[in-house]
Amino acid sequence: MPIIIFMIISLIYLGFYLHDKAVTKFAANYMAVKICQIYANELEISTSQINYDKLLDRNILSDLNVDIDAGLQEVYDHISHMLSMRLIISDPGNVTCDYAYNQLLQCFEVNTVIEIDVGIAFRNLKNLFNSKLKERGHAKFIDAIKFIHISDAVKNE
């Protein structure tokens, strides 16, 4: 009888663990996509609406003035709030992001890492699950129009 109870409890915790892992993976990918959208468009994080007035006011040098760091804190806050609302047995931990712009290929890459601490109450179950969970997200924005313009300029020279 104790083995049956242990198996039932471990299956319940497995469901919670897999739920938290899926939520964390979603949050890592969602964060990477949102940061790419901030770079590509003037995006409002909370509503996911594009500000078309600012987008249409851009000129050819506007990529030099995109301030990703200003939008990062808003994305971090949004992701932390989302994780705190959706995680069941875990606590939101460290959220990090790095991004790079490749001038030659005209692409913007974002890599995100979210770490959470899984809290399991039973000592015997802690051996079955990893107490630290780390999920990675990746997104890439390629500006095809600028890439074609650069290719044409190089071809014509």
C-alpha cells in the first residue's frame, strides 16, 4: 500500500513538473520572439500591438537608433509576472538574454535562458526530479529587404 501511494504522489508531481517545464520553455521562446519584435517593430509589450505611426516614421538609418535595452526591462517584468502566475511547484529564478546584430546578413539574433527552482516537498521524490530547471529560447529576425539592397549594391560594384 505505501508503494502505491508513493507512485500516485510521484505521478502527480511528474504532471506538475512537466507543466512547469512546458511553461518555462514557452516563456523562453516567447521572450526571444518579443525582443525580436521590439527590434523589428515598435511594439507595445503588454498589448502586443504595433505602433504604426512610429513604424512609418522610420528612415534608412533607424536601425542604428533602436534601443533594445529600454524594452528589455519591460519584457523581463512581463515574463517574471507570467511565470509567477503560471508555475505550480516552481519559483521563477534567473532570466537572462543576449542578442547580436549581424550587419552583413542583416539579421538580429536573440538567445534567452530562464532558470527556475523546482520545489518538491517529499525527500524521496527529490531524487527523481531535477531541482534546477534551465530552458533556452532562440529567435532570429532577418530583414530581407535590406539584405537584398546590400546584395544588389555589392553586385553592381
